[in-house]
Amino acid sequence: MQFSLRHLTQYTYSDSVSDSMNDVHLCPVSDDLQICHEFDLRLDPACRVIMRRLDFYINQVHHFEILEPHDRLSVEAISRVETFEDTRDFRVHSSPAALPELKLSERFYDFLSPSERVQLLPRVIHEIRELFPGGLVEVQATVLRIMNFIYSEFIYDTFATAVETPFEQVFHERKGVCQDFAHAMLAFCRALGIPARYVSGYFYLEKGNVGTAEDNTQSHAWVECFLPAIGWVGYDPTHNRQVDSSYVKIAIGRDYTDVRPLAGTFRGRATAQLEVSVKIDPIVPALPPSLG
């Protein structure tokens, strides 16, 4: 599938600010399952120089600085992305016997350890033991059961949490949004020794529903788990399904903190009002010209 994407972030400040320095995670990745054909970052006020780098997890980061005084900031990311079906054989047995060896690899260390927003709380450990009293038999089946558990036990509620709501509160109250569902799944998987990483991005639904879990006018979050004999596989606990070609991946990290769409600072005493909107549309391939 091909998609056109528009992600618009707008800040309105209560007073003039200056020396605004920002990092942007909004450029879609290019990997085996998707290609970013075009990306453009548009800023208002304009910035003469936008620097690009790769972060620790090989995500693209764009950095810009607006030094002059301003009372608003608009960051618009325009992309064209092509996604592909995952053709790997998921019937392969993913043995838990391979998991202990992964703990010795630097490649997986960050995705097996607690992080700022994913703590391995005593309650997490307790519930994992209740879910799998006999231990793990097959990794893929375990991950699917964890995803189903979170989908069944947690309530999608846009008013229950904010970006900075502590993980302990989310886990106790069992309410939140996609970010919270993803953090909960990360905690369960890591507690079992299954490497799991946070993914930011978008998903497309032909008929979205604003303000619900089916709202595709906002960015989305899910999880990728490493399955021995298969590799990294995406799972969406908010919708209880494996990720497919209707998802567009932007960045990966230990948790939300690593992949914030826009993170920065400014000089001034102003407060900021934030508005974010996302538009994702499928691109229908043009029909070949008729020979008749």
C-alpha cells in the first residue's frame, strides 16, 4: 500500500519566546517492510538550516533552532510511504530456549531492561506468573496471549491519562491510550525475557472514529517483539492484532521518551498551547492508459 501523510504540530505561546531548539522524530523509516519515498519538513517561523542525524536506535532525527523571538511555532511533516505485506513464515516454532542467550547481547539489552516509562513493577511480575504458571512453551503464542490480555483488561480512554502519567498509575487503573497499552505490553514481555521495543507511527482505517481507539487522525503506538527463528514482529495491543501493511512506522525505542514526535526547549516564561493533527490517505495507483 502507498500512503500520503501529513503530521501538523502547532504551538501557540502566551508570550514571546526565543532560542527554541528542537528534535523531530517524524520521518518514516525505510526497512524490509516499508519505504519512505518522500519526506519534507516545513517550519513556521522558517529556519534556514535543518540538521539531520541518526539516533542511537538508527531513527532519523531532524534538529532545528529558531533563535529570534516568536509567539507561535508550526511544524508540518509531509511524507509519501509504501508498505509491504510481511511474507515470513509465522508457523515456525519460536522456542523460549533461545531467550536466555539474548540477554547476553548488547543488541537486545535495552529492550529487555526497565526504562523510564516501563518499570517492571512487583504487580507486573505477579500477574505474569499468574498468566504463565507453567512457564513459556512457545514465544509467539506467549506474545499473542499477552496482547490479548492487555486488550481485554485495559480500557481505551482518552481522558484517563496524559503524556506524563506515571506507568504505575496506568497499570493500576487499567485505562489509557495506545501509548499506555504499548508500555504495559512492553513490561509484560520484558518481565518474561522477551525483547520488546516501543514503536511510534500511524495506522490507516478506511472509516476512522475520532476520539476512540479507531481514531486515525492522531499518531499511534504499538510494540515489536523479537521472536527467535522469526525476528522482530509488530503487535498492536490497542486493537489486538498483528501489525500489517496498514501501519506506517516512524521510530523505535525503549519507550515513548525515545521517540517523541517533537521534543525541545525555549527561552521565556510563556505557557504553550499544543494542537496536533494527522492525516493519512491511501494513494490509489493510476490505471494504465487504455489501448482502445
